[in-house]
Amino acid sequence: MKRGDFLKTTGIALAGVAGVSILPSSVFGKKFGQIAPSDKVNLACIGIGNRGADIIKKLHGTGLANIVAICDVEMGAPNTLEIMKMFPNVPRFQDFRVMFDKMGNQFDAITAGVPDFSHFPITMLAMSEGKHVYVEKPMAHTFHEVERMMAAEKKYKVACQMGNQGHSEENYFQFKAWKDAGIIKDVTAITAFMNNGRRWHGMKVSDFLPAQPIPETMDWDEWLSTAQFKDFNKGYINGDWRSWFEFGNGALGDWGAHIIDSAHQFLELGMPTEVDPIFMEGHSPLIFPQASTLLFKFPKRKNMPALDLTWYDGFNNQPKLPEGYGEPVRAKDIPPPTSGNINSKRYPGKIIYSKELIFKGGSHSAPLAIIPEAKAKDMASMLPEVPLITPPRWAEVVCMNCGRLSSCSVMVFSGSNSISSATVIVVTGTGVAIPLVMRMREPVTMISSGFSSAAMVSPAEPASTAMLTARASVLERGYREYGAFIAWIPSGFFELYEKCVMVACCY
């Protein structure tokens, strides 16, 4: 597979990892752009438990990837059994180097859903072998490793993508639209915070953990990878590695990408010129502090002023909120930061201070809001339309014969065998979601597929605002969480909301 072909196909597939699930083209048949087996990306997946499992399931669910090899140092442990059962006939490995030696000519790309400190050796080997890479955030364990990886991507002419939930969702496109429109400008300060409990909170250590028996399912030497040797202890694995300097990157490395990402990109922050530890509580040479406040100083960039970014973590180390802050901004796709639920009083987020306006935001896909609320209402008419996603290019195939929304047939997915009417969301060319009531001239018998039922129906008739109020929020949530353009909703959604459906449309 050529690099261009990989990028075209993988760009669609990887959208699912960032929170957008794309219905496999096999639902529609060849007429609507079915992907031939030879055009799919052959993937070898390294790290198949926990977050690694989520990556594999979403990429496989696109219908655009063949999982040809799986690798994990804990193959057969409870957290890896799900993926092993999903792919019972796929070759299995515990050492990624052995996988490359035996099957390197059978896959195009790899996924790396492993602890932070292992990203670098796996990704570097893959790129040196001409393989494309999807690696979880943070990209690596140190800035030096990241620089080496960026150079390797260019040297070996491959694609290396760092996964970051939220990077392809609402906040990303809203931030860009507001900056391009001049709503976000002259930013001089950002406060970012993650004040929920972390795995290491309450820990007191003076040395590494005592030795415990190594599980029969684990290759401990392989797990250690490039780290110095330590005796096995369960306190290092299954996410607890985040606590340790040697293995993880703490609260900032874990959640900073989800909170600061859009500001960093669209304000072109680059690297800071100065980093100051303002506050440290429970400092340890081995594990991350119980709380920390870090000040990052960024210089002037182009026509943008110098900017100070202050990071707060720690359960009780919370920043002062500006007057009129109101309720925190909540993302619908946000996972628990550790065991249990996010504490609503300490919801992760950010405050962006410009010379004229103050914005509040959350984590992951959570959108920005102007504060105080009165100011937001005054500026409502000035805000630009925001595309929610970047449409996958293969969606053009679906609407090849129609040029406009008014004359376009739409693809509706329903949990029922037949429908006579349904509330839907149509997505325009700019990504704007328009709720409509779909009325069929006669009941439509659904065409069965592997994921849902589907049918081509006549154009929708606009409904009154009153008719849409009850379901619009439900549908908008479904749109953002479950699909885009070619979208599907799990059966459980229909059990709860009856005939709420999603729609694929032209753009």
C-alpha cells in the first residue's frame, strides 16, 4: 500500500478512535463505496488491554482495517481476554520485536496502546521498518523522544499520528472558527486545571515497590522495555504506571492534552521559554506530587502577545475562578480519570483570558463559552457557525447524484423494522446539524445490515421548533458521540429513546 493510499484510508479509520464512529461501507454495498479487502489497512496492534482494547475495537468497527496481529506483554490476563476472544485466529505475540521479525511483511501499520515510556521504542522500530503508526498520547515520555520520532517520520516517509480524544471533535473546530473570526484574539493568559483524585494521591514511597510473584501470563522483562530493571509489583501495571516518573507523565501528561490541545495549536504556542514550579505538595523523587502548580511562559508569536499558561493539579489545589464563571463545562465523551466518577465540583477545564473577553472550557470535546453569561448573550449574533467534524471524503460517494440538501435523499438508520416518521438530524456541508421530522409517504421497510437497519427515503420536511425541542438535544448528543455523515447508533440507544435516528447526507 502506498503512503497516499494509507493516509486516505487511515484518515477515515482513525476518525473513529477520536470519538467518531463511521459505519462500515459494507452496509451499503459496492454502489456506495464498499472497501475491497485489498484496500483495507492491515494492522498489527501492540497493547490490547485497557485503552489499547478501545483503539482496536474502534478501528476494527470502521470496516476499513484488517487486524492481522495482536501483541501484549500480558497476553491471557483478564484485561486482554476480550480482544483475544474477538480475534481468536489472529497470530499472538508477547514481544513486539518477534512480531516484526515473523510478520513484518504482512501489515501496513501498527497501533501502540501501551504505557507512556514504551511509546518510543515501539514507534521508532515501526517507522524504521516502513510502517505507519497510531500511538496514544502523550506521544512519548520525554521531549527528546518526541523530537526523535518527528525526525524519523520524515526520514522514513511514513505517517505517525498521536491519538488525542477531542482533537477531531467540537472544541477543536469551534476554537478554530472563533479564532479565524477574531472572537479569540490577544490571549495573554490561560489557566488549566485537573483537580480530580489521581492514582498516586495518598501514596508515600521512599523506594520502589517490593517484589511480588510475576503472573504466569506476563513477560515482565518485556514490559520493562527500556526502563531500568525492577522487581515485579502489581502497583506498576494496568494504569498505575502513571504514578511513577520512570513510567508515566502524571496529571499533565495524562490530561493536559485533552485540556490544552486546541489552545496550543491555534494560538501557535510551540515550546515555552520558561517553566516554573510555583507550588509542589508531597514532592517525591519517584512518584508525582500530590499537587502541583506549573507556570509555562510563551513568547510573542507573529502578531500574538506573550502568554502565560498556569497548570493546576491536585485534589485541593484549585485555581481561583473569575467572576461569572458559573457551572463548569462538561464534555459528553469524558472518561473517568481513575477508578470511579469525575467529581463534579472539580471538573477539569480551562479559562482563557484575552484583552477583551474571558472564555471557559472543559476537557476533551467540551466547547468554549464566553463568560459572564450576559456577555455571551450580547455576542451570540457575532459568533460564526461551527462545523462539528471534518467530513470523511468517501461520504461524497453516498451523495454523488445530488448537489443540494433540498434535493438529496438521506440514509436513515432505525432500531425498528419499519417506520412511517422519525426525528432526524441532517448534516450540511459545513457540518451544521439541522433537526428535521422525516415523514415517509408510506412505511419504509428497513434493509437489514450488520449494525442497524437502513433505507433510502424521500427528503425530509422541516418541523416546527416546538416539535423538535424534546428530541433535538438527544439527537445532537447522538450525532457527536456516535457518528458523522454515515452514522450508526447502538441498539441500546433505541431501547431508551425509541425511534430517534441519525442521518447521513450530502455536503
